[in-house]
Amino acid sequence: MEKEARIEAAHAAAVAAGQAGYLDPDTGLFVLTAAFLAKRGTCCTRGCRHCPYTDGV
């Protein structure tokens, strides 16, 4: 549960700051925010963590 809380906090901070994404607190990989992905207009079908068009599949 701790991992999910860190991810959600990083995501919320990036969205609040208007950033396209954030560094995953565990892996250091760059993750796009739901807000950024929504601006794209469609799902890219790559299984983005915060995809607003699917359940993250």
C-alpha cells in the first residue's frame, strides 16, 4: 500500500504543477500524468499507468 501512496502523491503533485509527468519514486522512470494523456485525445494502447481512456490496460 505504501508504494501506491507514493505513486499517487507524485502523480497529484505533477498534475497540480502542470507537469507532463513525474519520476516513479521506486524505479526512477518517467511516467505521464492522466492530464497530459487526456490532452492527446485518444488512447495509444501502450498500457500507460494513468490512462484516462482505459483501466490502465
